[in-house]
Amino acid sequence: MNTQNPSLPFFDITRQYKEIKSEVMSTFEKILDAQACIGGAYVTEFEKSAAQWVGAKHAVTVASGMDALILGLKAIGVKAGDEVITPAFSFFGSTGAITWINAKPVWVDIHKDSYCLNVDQVKKKITSKTKAIMPVHLYGQCADMDALMKLSKETGIPVIEDTAQSIGASYKGKPAGGIGHVGAISFYPTKNLGGAGDGGMIVTNDELISQQAMLLKNHGMPKRYTYAMLGSNSRLDALQCAYLNIKLKHLKKWNERRAEIAGQYIKNLKDLESKGLVLPVTMEGNKHVFHQFVIRVKDRDQVKARLAELGVPTDIYYPQAIPDESVLKEFRNPAEKFPVAEECAQTVLALPIFPELTQKEIDTIIAGVRKAL
Ligand SMILES: *Cc1c(COP(=O)(O)O)cnc(C)c1O
């Protein structure tokens, strides 16, 4: 495998680290010398600059993207037994956050061009128990937020945006994560803004939701040893916040480079659409940040194997529709079908995309896909 280009990786995070290493080292030294590891200026400074960067009024850092979803759901009042509508095709964490608080995931299929939830189907799934709608801005672009926010306004049901893959994306000029009532961002190292470990952030324009999130992530304590609610510990430490703040200064450039690489792939593979290749579509009004560059091909597993032989690594996000996961069978109505999600699980294939790919590597990937098809 990978005999022709042994050095072409699917993702290489060490390249990006070289760009920031000296600044990280000197900052980490300061923090560690002072042993000021929890809370403090580096945390508040990052929250302030991240809120501003994203375009939301408030940002509350937490321990992971999953915790941003869990605490975000709690902050908007979702409780055990409530229903939350979410797409049938995503990383498991979106549904996983709902089940973790003993709420019930209610799935809808996705739109075949955007890979985000189908808002027409959301309408049909609303019941008196629906207490939130959770779109997932998959692969780097937003769901149809105009239609969704209209529905939210009509029904009074709040929207929590799973923005784990889409920091910096926007929809009709509005920032991903800052359109609904609350947004959840992940800093898992492979995300567009990746930490030096796990991390996440809740963003919101609602002061009350931000206060709830602050309490939930710190034992429900507004003041030391005074408890306003039952909380957890989901603090993000000063080292992570300092690291992320250093990277944040580069994020615009890195996101633009991802989009530029995506543009090269699209331009040079466009003619293969006549052979059944499906390329990513940027939906109207969207700024796409290409967390992943996902194509669809019919004989996906053979194409993947041929690409591997040509030295082009690929990956599959995701190999199964969420409702088909056996650990979720208690929530699954077997009569319900999610045809688009199920077809995508069989046909999606992600090409390497990260800002530090070289032109030679990009050319190799394009040539490889052309040959493999
Ligand atoms: C990564 C991801 C999460 C979870 O984030 P973690 O930081 O890994 O907990 C949730 N939803 C989606 C869509 C993701 O891609």
C-alpha cells in the first residue's frame, strides 16, 4: 500500500505545529512557571477573542466538543425524556450527546447536496415533547438555517448548532454557531481549530444561556462553595486556551487555504461527474470551510483500494447511518428509513484536505482520483 508516495499523509498535524511552535513554547513556559493552569487570564482572553472571531456575543470554553453539546442542551433546558431532532448522518457525538442526558434522539434524513439535515422532514417530526432541534453543520458548511430558524420561531423550539466541524463557516453572512440559540464547537486536534488535546466551546448571543453554561461547567458554583444548580467539571485549562489563542490568529488563513485546495479539486475533477463522481456542493449563501472534502462514488470501497495503491490515502466519514448503530436500537423504529443517509454511508469518500498540503501532493491526489475512476 501507499508505495508510490510514502510521505503523502491523509492528515499531518505536525506541519502546522512547526509554524507556531516557538510562540507555544514561550507561552507554555510562562504558564507553567506561574503554575496558573486553571482559569485566569489565558482562559478569559481566549474566550473573548474566540467569541469575537466567531461573531457571537459570548463564548464559554469546555472540556470537549461533546461537552459543549451536552452542556449546551442542558443550558437551553433539555431534560430526560425530552425529544431532540437531529440528522441521521453525522459523527456519532451529536446523537450521543442527546442520549447521554437521557433525552430521546429523533432522526431526520439529510439533504443529498448539503449533507445537513432536511428541514422539511424536521417539521413532520415535531411533537409536544420536542425540546430542541440540533442541526449538524457537516464537513464545513451550514444547514439550511433560514428555514430552520423560521420553524424555530413558529414553534418556540430552540436550536443548538453542532458546529464541531464548521468554525469560521457562515450562512448568509451569519456565523456558524451564532445563528441558533446556542452553538457547540470542538477543538479536537483534527478539527479546523485543533487544540493540543481535547477541548470545546459553547457560543451564544443569549446572556442567560451563557451564564447557565458557565455554571454547568464549574460545579454549578456562581461563587466558591455556593451552588445554584447541579453542575459538572468541564473546564478547559489555561494551556489549552493559550494554545488555541495562538492558533486562532492563523485560522482565517488556514480556512481560506482549505477552500482554495477544495477549489482545485473541484476544477480538476469536474469532468468526472459524467462518470458518476459526486463532488461537494457549496449551498447558496454559504461560506464553506472544508473540514472535509467528501466525494461520492458508487463502488466506493474499490476506489478507496485503488487510491491506496496509487499512494493516495482516503477516509470514510461515516461508514454507517447513525440510526443503524446497534447501540441505539432502543431508539430506532425499524419501519423508519433514512435513504439518503444510508446511501451516503455506502458511497462517501474523503480526500486529504489540510492547509499545509503541498502543490505536489495536491496534484498527486487529483491525478490519483482521475486514474482510480
Ligand atoms: C468532533 C465532533 C463532535 C465531538 O467533538 P469532541 O471534541 O471530539 O468531543 C461532535 N459532533 C461532530 C459533528 C463532530 O465532528
